[in-house]
Amino acid sequence: MSLLREARKILSTYRIRPKKRFGQNFLVDDKILDRIIQYASVNKSDRVLEIGAGLGFLTERLAKKADQVIAVEIDSRLTKILTKRLRRYGNVIILEGDILKIKPPEFNKVVSVPPYSISSPLLFWLLRKDFEIAVLTFQEEFSRRLAAPAGTKDYGRLTVSVYCHAEAELLETIPKEAFWPMPKVNSMIVRLKPRGMPFYVEDEEEFSNFIRDVFTQRNKKLRNAVYTYLNRLRVSKKEAVEIANSIPFSQRRARELMPEELGLAFNDLFRKLQNFKTTLRHI
């Protein structure tokens, strides 16, 4: 039986209609599911986290390859199906809940076809975790933002944030016809390999805030784009103008700057702000 027919049969048996708000588009291509696992080099020493286990097609394949599979599913209707379908696998832990709100057991790999609706918060959640490799499927447009060159329309906060924490590889496009119900757009398989910051910044948390604020004004020159960040820090208008005009690359647009250049601009701004605060304390 094809996975498409199996998916339809399971949902019909349980009288379930896929919910759009949960992003329930099930991947029903055997070969693509197998390749996703191969891209992660899953073996018997791995504890694999799967986010959005759905009907368990990927979960079952992972169970045959990994030491343990932690399958997270938010829809209680589907966790009942998963529990029944996967009961013969003693190495599968099924957790019902929102991955962004629960605390899963330790894992070293992530292999998932997560709901499109949580792509961005899931990525930022994952980049704060300790893992060896993640192979994930996202919308094609979102995926291209993860590894976009500076100056392109896809380049932004997401690109810089990922670059600072991981190497991102775009592996292959998945046609929308490989899913059921069929989504409106194609998807893409992405592989992430964590790494440390590839360049020095004075304060990583503040750099993250800086990037977030600057890219809300991505098409403006950097001297204008940094005002959002400086205003949030309650820097006076006069001082903000002086600092903004004096940082490196102030005349270039935020979207044109490579991550390393943004790091240099931030470091200079951060030091100027520290000196400004020191001066105030002595007045």
C-alpha cells in the first residue's frame, strides 16, 4: 500500500480531517523519507528528536535505525494513532505537546518534517540546544533564507542568526505533490551542523538584539537602521545620531552587510555605548 493510500485510510478510519492550524501536510513519499534519514546518518548510537510526528511514517523508519526516537506531536488525535501504530517499537517515546513549551529528553540529532507554522520559532529554539546535526524540511522560500548571500532579497535576520550558530546546507527540493493534503508551495530539506560563533562579538545576546532591530529597517543605511536599537536602549537623540554616524559601514544598507561586517559595526557601537554609560556615571 502506498503511503498516500495508507494516510487516507488511517484518517478515514479515525474520522480525522487534517488541521491547517497545525500545519498537517503529511509527507507520503517513501524515497524522500528514506533520504531524509540518510542525510542525518542515523545509526544505533543516536537519540533522535522528531518534531511533528504526524502519522508516524518517518517515526517508524527512524525507530528501525536509531537507539531511541523522541516523537513530539501536538495533536492529541494523532498521538493516539502514533501510540497504536508504534506500540511494537520499544525505543520510541511519544510526547504530546508543543515542542516550544515542553522539555524533551536529551537528544543528539533532530530529524523532522515540522509544521510550517512554527518554522521560525522552532529554528531559534533549536539553535539554543546542544545537538550534533539536524535535518529538517521547511518551505522552500523559508529554507533559502537560511543560507542567503548578503544583498539578496532572502538575506536577513534569520540568515545572520543561523550563520552565527550553525552551517546550513540546502540539500534538495521536495515537490508539493509529495505531501497530502498538498500544500501551495514546494519544500526543501535543510541540514544544520552547529558551530561556535565564527567571529568575535562583545556580547552575543546583545548582538542578537542588534540584528533583530537592524533588520526591521533592512533597506535603510546602517546609520538609520540602528536608531531602533538605540531608542530601545533609551539613548538620547543627540547621542544616537553621533554614535550612528560614527560606526563602521554607516553609509551602507543593512541588507548589504555580511555577518562579519555587522559584527564589527556592533562591536564599535557596543564600546561607544559602554563609554557613554561610563561618562554619565561620572557626571
